Amino acid sequence: MGEVITITSGKGGVGKSTLSANLSVALAHLDKKVVAVDFDIGLRNLDMILGLENRIVYDVVDVMEGRCNLSQALINDKKARNLYFIPASQTSDKNILDTDKVAKLIEDLKKDFDFIILDSPAGIEGGFEHSIFLADRAVVVSTPDVSAVRDADRVIGIIDAKSQKAKDGDEVIKYVVVNRLNQEMVKRGEMLSVEDVLSILALPLVGVVPDDRQIITSTNEGEPIFYNDKSLASEAYKRIARRILGEKVPMLNLEEPKGFFKRLFG
Ligand SMILES: Nc1ncnc2c1ncn2[C@@H]1O[C@H](COP(=O)(O)OP(=O)(O)OP(=O)(O)O)[C@@H](O)[C@H]1O
Ligand SMILES: [Mg+2]
């Protein structure tokens, strides 16, 4: 049976979809069979980051409503053959998801995939609850600023209260990703440090992703930053995937501003 990993945040725009895409690609390249599902109903993003927007015919609501079967809706990535994708619906009705239908879809996906990566929407309404309630694990993304961290903290509380695992007396495994860290700003005291974020959220850290302008270019080009070997963010996502698989991988050294390889190997 596959595992459901929900990528969530509280505050919007902190990098959930970028992480969902790159983590999915990275796990697929580590020989795991992965499906990424966009739960951001009404707003489509993950398809663009994965470069799959031109291949969309059916979406997640079509599957749940029986307008197509699951295999018709699954888009297989041509570059990462182990990766499949189900797009969000562009309906304006954010409350269209039905709990039982979501549960059925996830149960079906668990039979076929090692990992089901759910990209949750911003905020705590609509698709958010549906994206966390069947989670086995949750990756809470935060940028190093007070408002994002506060919203992340709130979301952690909701996961603990509303997930099926919590209702069963079990616990969702939770981790933090600190995204868009700028070490120079931390040094100047203009940005929270990773330690500051962790002292508030009190969860294990599964990765730190540097602020990397190439991410915007790569999204525009429809190729996940994963494939850019010169990007530090790419390396950060690859390490997150390995940590998710239980490997002990050192954190990226973001200290030394000169030279990619120096930074990579410390
Ligand atoms: N590490 C990073 N460095 C630079 N830019 C980044 C980084 N991570 C994400 N971004 C950029 O930030 C913006 C928001 O990212 P993304 O769409 O992944 O966030 P989100 O949390 O999914 O947003 P939403 O809440 O709207 O779904 C995008 O333009 C993305 O390219
Ligand atoms: Mg998003």
C-alpha cells in the first residue's frame, strides 16, 4: 500500500506546489512509483510546474464524479516514467470535493503507487481539509518570516485535530521545509534563521531550500528545477526526497556564497 504525503503550509505562495512537483519528480527518479495530485481546486499550478499542462484532458473532479476512469485521468510524465499526475479541476466551486469520493480516490491510488503526493491549496478551507484528512505524512512548508511560520503552526494544529490518523488515535508524521532561505539576510538579522523557525514549529526539519531565482525561470519553461544540475534548490529537493525515504543526508551548506561545488560539499 502506498503512502500519502500532503504538502501544506497555511500561508499561500510559500512554495508548496514547487515542492510537490520537485519532490514527486525526485522520488520517481529514485525508482518509486509516484502520483502527484493537485488539490488546489479552481487554481491550476502543479501542471505548469511539471510542464504537463498541454496534456490535460480530465481532472480530479472528473474522476470523482465518474466522468472518466482513473487511468484516463492519470497523465504519465514522459521524462520520469515512474511519475503520474492528476490535475486540479478549474471549477469555481471550491467546495466541490466530497469526503467519501476523495477517500475512494485515495484508496484506489494507494493500491497502485508507492507515494501519493497531495498539493494542498493555500488557506484552511475547501480542498485543504480533504488534502490532509487521509495523510500518512505531512510536509509543512514555511518561508522564514513570522507570518508564514505562524500560519504553519496553525495548520499543524489542524492536522493533529482533523486527520483520520488523529481520529484513529494515531499520528500523522510531520516535517518542516524551510523555503526561500537567504543566508546573507539571516546573517544580517533581516530574516529568521532555520533555528528560529524550528524553535516555533517544534517539528523535525526535512529540508532547507535556498531562495533561487532559477526556479521562476524553470516554472516558466515548464521544466522542474530538479533537472537543473547547476541549481542549489534542485540539490535541496533531491536531498528532501532521500530523507523522505529514510536516508540520513546532510543539510546543504548554504553558508559560502562563492562556487556551487564548494557550497555543495561544504
Ligand atoms: N526556493 C524558491 N526560490 C525562489 N522562488 C521560489 C522558491 N520556491 C517557490 N518560489 C516561487 O514562489 C512562487 C510561489 O510558489 P508556489 O506556487 O510553489 O507556492 P504555493 O505555496 O504553491 O502557492 P499557493 O499557496 O498559491 O498554491 C512561485 O513564483 C515560485 O516560482
Ligand atoms: Mg500551490
